[in-house]
Amino acid sequence: MRIPLLLSLLLAGCHSNIALCAQTLNSSSHTKAVGNFALNDFRGKRHELYDFKQAKVVVLAFLGTECPLVKLYARRLQELSETYGSRGVVFVGVNSNRQDSITDIGAFARLNSLTFPILKDVGNKLADEVAADRTPSVVVLDGDRVVRYSGRIDDQYGAGYARDTAANNYLQDAMESLLSDKPVSVASMPAEGCLIGRLRKVDNESLVTFGQHIAPILNKHCVECHRDGEIAPFSLTSFDEVAGWAEMIREVIQDRRMPPWHADPAHGHFANTRGLSDKEKQLVNDWVLAGAPAGDLSSLPALPPKATGWQLESEPDLVVAMQSPFSVPAEGTVRYKFFEVDPGFKEDKWMKAAEVVPGSRDVVHHVLVFVKTGSRLSRGGDGSGGEFLAAYVPGLRAAEYPQGMAKLIPAGSTLIFQMHYTPVGVSRQDQTSIGLYFANDKDVKEVVMTQKAATRSLEIPPNDPDYHVDASSPRAPTELKVLALMPHMHLRGKSFRYEAVMPGGHRKTLLDVPDYDFNWQTSYLFAEPITFPVGARMYCEASFDNSDRNLNNPDPSATVTWGDQTWDEMMIGYFDVAIPRNVLAGKTGGKAENERSETMNRFDADGDGKIQKSEVPQRLHAIFEKLDSNADGHVDEVELKKLPGGR
């Protein structure tokens, strides 16, 4: 909706002050009557507003076929239509997107079992008349066809967040008020979602065109995901499609939501860096403001090759899949799911690369795969019961470890798939798999291991917008190479920073993520490995936002502690290191010594060589107190020898 600048600024705080916003919005004019219109639905049937003259309330629902939020709300609109139809409310879908064809609209209606009409608003004239700017949004008309409410449906879903339930049901409240002959208390609430793909006046004198400037930028940065069959919700491979999304593309680039990359460029040089140059951003901006001119479309640059099969362009040595499909519901919140699979390894395996492939890309938010051996307790503290092996996030590209490097998967291990699913409005079946590429034993010179700096002692107070914690890894027992960094937090995660702390105390920032985004579990791969000398350690600091300003926050009133699920929290700074195989073997003692070292590395979050009680889960406090023989509040290496079996 088009609103004055001052009102825009006020609306920025609406989620935290609904009363103020309602008062402010109700002071604006919502007494405009909508004139009759005549539009065709996707079957070619003509509909006029006058056709619904007996209706007490008419809801115009502005929809698009590819917007993720529309997909989440489509079935809800159908349910509301069915519920309120007998009470004199008529729902009318409106598609004003230039990029959505009649065929697209028909397929969308059938997929979502929509029975109310969906009209094609050619030239976005109706959208312009009622000032609708995003999908999904609604405009509610009373019996005199005067606009009484416009904006979002409710506040359950938004850009980058989803709640278990809606706190405010704006559309439903407006309908109830009108049916009861009462004034609508909140007359407007800005919609979230995708900008309507409008027809704009084209500046044919523009020096920036799609064919010459924009298509190459999209090929370089976007079509890897935004093409048919890939993870993005819509394609950006043709002019008509891109032109319809032009203003949305400009918005997400300006807001730095796309391409997804959250590292501060002042620190670190990463091989998988994403982002447009300042020149490229300016070209996109100028093109959109010029009305998205096509230019010469006869000689468009060729699209980059599409990945077919596996990203590494060769078949894996072994594919391990979840044993059976999992049904992801159309709506709601799905708890993390853990699936254990036995790959049948009778001997040790050296993994030089892995690619995790979702069975249903649109519902798989991210995947973490762990290796679990029968003799080990949980190392991750994340419900997996194993060592971190590989991950999947949208846009992640599979890559081999450098020559001579590999991860060890011990004989007898099982694989744990930790699955985070996000419903998309329709039910899906997922059976995720992982492709493993093996190295020959004799070729492995350096062992890749995933280490971490983590703290379990989280107690985030209610309504705290900036809660800080830190953690350190154990000191490096030998010189090693740091290959990659992967911060991990949940919905309240706000920022994350890695520092290398050298033996002499010198500190260097390796990665700074000032605006952590749970939706993108990015692994940051160094262009060149970082060398850690003996005695160096990794230090991580993170902050959390447990206030209502964090729209991802499931409950600002809760005290949040460590836990597996997204409504709990974690603070883990994963990092991959490579250690010379001969050095590692030389430092390996007997089984008891190794297991003591494992236990120390597992729990000694601050790297001081001692395990504090606060670093141990509650369920192990009784064992801790028995081991702490001198009752000094920590357990050292000597006391660890009292563990059963020398652990």
C-alpha cells in the first residue's frame, strides 16, 4: 500500500505497539468506495463486482502463483471462504502480476483446491485503484463496497519468519466487525510478501537494458537457484519472468537479502562468497527505475550449464538415504526430525566429499548429517548423537576437500540425518539422501575434523534484545589448518563472530556475521586455509535477540536455554580443521587416553583445560560431582581418569 513517509516510519514498530498503529491507521482515510470492475477468471468467465451485490462483505485477495507466502496462505483463504460464505461473505482472488499467465493461475488454483474465482487483473488496474502492492494481501469491502480494511491476512507468516499461530487475525477481525455492524478497529496493516509485478512505463532511451546488462548479472549470481527444478520459488531465466519480478529483485538486493551472504567483507576471504558488486547493484537499480526495458533479446547470453545429477559431475561411491519418506504437513511447525541409517560399513572409510540432496527441496530448510559410532556419547549436544559430517542449505555447492585431505568414518558407524522442515502450504513427501565420495587410504595425508567452540550454559532472559555469550575451543595440540567456519544458532540468533587467539594473545577476526539469519545455515569456506600454530584456539562470541522486535521469536516472554528444537537455542561455532595424519597418529595414545581427550574436548567449552560444572548438561551433574574429588568446582585430566574404563 502507498502511504506517506511519516506513516511508513510509524508502521516500522507496529508489531510491538498494535494499539498505537491502529489509532494512527484509523486516522487515515478508509472510506473510498470501489467502483464496478469486470475481469475474467482463468477459465475465461467474466466477473463483475456487481455480480456480488447480495454479499454483505466482499474480500479481494491479491495473489501470485509463485510467492512463498501466498502458498502458505492459499488454503487458509479457502477455509475462510468456506467458513464465512454462509454468512454473506464473498471471496474473490485477484492476480495482478504481469508474469503470471492464465495457465499459471489455473494450475495454482487446482493445486491448492481453491473454489473462489481468481481474476486476472491485466495491467494491474484494480490493484492500482485499491492501492494493493504485495501478495498476499486483502482488501475488505462493506455492503456499500467501501474499503474498510486493507493489508495482511494475519501475522503468523512474514518475510523470513513463521510463528506457530497468529497473534492477530486482521482479516477475520475485520469480517466479524462488519458482519456485526461494528467499526473495524484496525483499518490497515502493511502486507508482507512479494511486490506485485506491475506494468510500468518503459524508458526506451535507457542505457541499461535486460539483454545487455541484467541477464549477465542474473546468470552470474542468481539462476543457479532461480531456474526450473531448483530451490528458488520462481525462475529468472526469461525476460518476461524477470520483468515481472523487477521491483522485488531491486528490493531484496537493496536490503541485502539476496544473494544470501551475511559475512562482513572487512574480515576473511572466502571461496564461496556471494554478492553483487556496487556497479552491478547500480545497474539493477537503474534498470528497474527505467521500467525494465528489454533491449536486444536476439542475442542473450547463454545460461550457465544446469547441474544434472550430482554437483561434482560424477556419481558418488555410495548413496545413503533415509529409510522411508517423511510426510511434511501443509502448515504448522515441524520439530527437528532425526533419522538414523546404517550404511553397512565393515571397514573404515575416508570421505573426500559429500553432497546432501533433499527429496523435496521446497520443504527442506536445512540438513545436518552426523556420524555416530556405538562407543561414543553425543558430541554435538544437538540430539544427533554423533560427529558432524556434512550439511545442506539452499544454495550450498558441494566441493571436495583439498588434495590429500579426507574425513574418517569409522567402521560400524551409522549416519544421523537431522532434518529441519518448513511447510509450504501443501503437503510433501521427503526422503533425503547423502552421496559420499571416498578417498583411498594411501592417498590421505591430512585428516579433516570438525571442531567447535560452544557453550551450553545459555539462559537468555525474557525480552532481552542483546544477550551475549562466548566460547573457546581447546588449544590446538599441533599445528593445523582451518578450512571452513559454520556458525549455528536458532531463531533468536542475532550475530556471530570468530576470532583466532594465538599463543601470545594476539587476536584476529576470521569471520563476523553482524546479522545472523537462521534461514541460511551458511558454511564459510576460506579461499586459503588459515594456519593455527600449537597453542592457538578459536574464540567465538554470539548475541541473541529475545525481544518482540525479532519477528522470528516464538515467545519473547520465555527464558531460553540450550535445546534441540528451534524454539530453544544453541551457540555452536563449528570449524573444519586439517591435521597431518602422521602427526595425529603420533599424538594418539591408548584408548583410555583418547577417550579422556575426547571427553575434555567435548565439555571444555572455554578451552582452559578444565571442565566446569556449567559446561556439563544437567543430566551429568551427578557424575561430575563424583569426579570432582577435591570439590573445587572443576574436573581436570587427573580426575577424568576416574571415569569407568579410564574415561
